[in-house]
Amino acid sequence: MIQLIRGFKDILPAEVALWQHIERTAVALFAAFGFDEIRVPIMEKTELFARGIGEDTDIVEKEMYTLEDRGGERLTLRPEATASIVRAYIQHKLYADDPLRKLYTIGPMFRRERPQKGRYRQFYQIDVEAFGMAGPYIDAQMIHMLHLFFQRLGVSRSLAHLNSLGCPVCRPRFREALSGLLAQVEEKLCADCRRRQARNPLRVLDCKVPTCREAVADAPAIVDYLCDDCRQHFNSVTESLARLGVPFELNKRLVRGLDYYTRTTFEIQTDLLGAQSAVAGGGRYDGLVETLGGPATPAIGFAVGFDRLVEILGQRLKVEAPKPALFIAALGEKARREAFYWCAALAAAGIYVEMEHGDKSLKAQMKRADRLGAARVLIVGEAELASGKANLRDMATKAQSEIALDGVAEKLEQTLKP
Ligand code: AMP
């Protein structure tokens, strides 16, 4: 038997109700904050991610699913959505009428990471981006929105970790100070960090290898090196968050180690997930639109790990699958034929009705109606068809009422309308 690909997974019908609930919650909340949905392809030219995410990141170095298509073009299954959305923003000149754009997309991402609990090779993200706003309010607004999103879903034990990465004016001073420390502890760093240390020392702060974490425990904090503009920006963000009642804590290790990331970076962490504690992450990237060939445009975005959210909520939130308003227990071929057309008419009217398709006893059919949680059962056999009347049973109260079969679909539609 052919199995699915390692690190990939099926989302089975029993789980889908929860996925849909999360999606509906996101869509309603994002709409209230003025975000529009955009849908971008899951495959792009490899170059977009190489330039958009950065050559010396884990993702681009070793995690991308890249292939050469039959025309010899190098294509990659998207490992994240930001680069694609920025490409679309530039390509369709979404800035032409108004550079301010708030966008979101929900869909699968692909990274060839080592599969483990909470980490997949195809996983889903809810990705949100805002273009054209340089001031601190949009930063606070996005983190606030994210906080509300988790609250609405009932994830109370979540905390926003916050840092600022400064800008091309102040970051070089911090890099220099950090490089000084890294040179002293070089032999304690993992091979990746040793290699990256010269080109991108900030990445070392982000490394999850315990010896690296230990080696940089006393590293300077970038917030102590911010220029006046960056400090003011960061202070406004934290002030706004405090006033909005969003719980946060400063985390000097939180870096998005790419050169164009600027100023505010954040991650939402929860202790409900064990080792994979980050359920969302994001930050400002004021340089990326220009790097990818667009007009200089400040921007900020975040991505929520959908699978991890499902994992958290699966333990605490039961989203009920829809239950039929009616089950038609039909006995005999003639009754089944009639029932089939009644079901069709009721489904067309938006009412969920089930029936038995095989030749089953009344007892078996009642059992199935019960298992499905049907609110009512209509029992129809040869005798009912002959008399033109049948019994409609309320499954909760067990009360029975008689219903005439002439025009029964219309009558049931009236009775069962939610
Ligand atoms: P990133 O794009 O790496 O900042 O990730 C944003 C969020 O996506 C993370 O906080 C995770 O919740 C989720 N995520 C990232 N990689 C994976 C993965 N391989 N499997 C499941 N979720 C992931």
C-alpha cells in the first residue's frame, strides 16, 4: 500500500471542523481590522525565496523543496508566504492607488525539516502582511490582533515576546559588539553558527543548540544599541501594547536573522506546546519590497502556525461536526426511492438530511440515526406509502407526530428550517 510522504499528513474529516472554526475566527477578526484576503501560488521561481528569505538561512540553505521542471526552470514549493505576497504586491502594482495594503492568506507551506511532533514538511500558516505604514501603531495593531485571535480561540496561556532589531543606522554598532563576544566564545558554537558568525552574527542569537544558547547567554541586548528613532518607535509599540492590554515581555534573543528585517520582531509563545513553543512569529521588514524590485515601502507581517494551533485547541476545544436535522428510515425499495428525492429536495433547501442506502432493518436504521445525532426520524415503509401518512419522531423527547406524505418535502422544509 502506498503511504503518504514522510512529514506530510492528512487532515481527516473529524479534525476539519476545528480547522474551519479557526479559519472562520481568523477571517472575521482580520476583516474587522481591514485585512483583505489574497491567494498566491504554492510554487514560485526559486530565486524569489533565495532573495526574499536570504541565502544564509536554514530555510534556503537546506529546507526548500526545489525542482527543475521540464523546461529547465528552477522552481520551489513555497516555504513561507511573505516573499510571494511581496512579489504580488510589486507585480500587480498594488501600491499604485494607495500604498497602504493589509493582506492575509491561509495555506500550505513546505520545508524539509526533520519531522517531529509539531513540525511537519507540509504545514499550514495563516499569514498576515501590512504594507505602506512606517509608524509604530501598525506594529501594535498586528500584535493586538494576534492576541485577540488567540483569546477568541480560548488560548489564554500565550505571551508575546518582543524585540527590536534596529535599522541600518544602529544595527552595525550592535553587530560589532556581538561579533566581539562571538570571537571569544567561537569554539563553543555549533558548526552552522561558526560559519555564519562572520556574515550574519545575529543568527547565532537565534540558534536552538544548547551550547550556542549558553555561549551567548551574556550577549549584549540590541535594545541597548538602538538609535533615537528606533528607540522611540519601540517605546511607542510597547506603550501601545500596554494600553491595549496585550501581555508581552522583552526578549533580547529574538531575532529574525535577515538583513532587511528591521525594528519590531515578535513571537507568540505558549507553554501548551512543549518544545515547539512558538505558535506565531513576525516582524517588520522595511527593506524587503525594495530588495525584490518594488518601491521603498515599509512593511510588517506575521505567520501563525496553523497545525500547532490545532494541536493546542484539539486538547481543549471540541467543535461539533454538523448533525442531520432528519434521518429518513426507509424500508423497502419503493420507500427508499421516495426518500431519495425528499432528501435531495431538503438538501437543496439547505437542510442536512441522511438516509440509509442499503436494505437495513428498522432497528439498524434507528441505531444509525442515533449515532449520527439526528434530531428527528421519519419512518416510511410500504404501509406508510399505502396510507399516505408516516410518523415523525423527535429523537430527544421520543414524541411522535403524524405527517401526510403528499407534499412531505415542503412540509418538512417548514418544520426543519433552522
Ligand atoms: P516562521 O515562518 O518560521 O516564522 O514560522 C511561523 C510559525 O509557523 C511558527 O511559529 C510555527 O508555529 C509554524 N511553523 C514553522 N515551521 C513549521 C513546521 N515545520 N511545522 C509546523 N509548523 C511550523
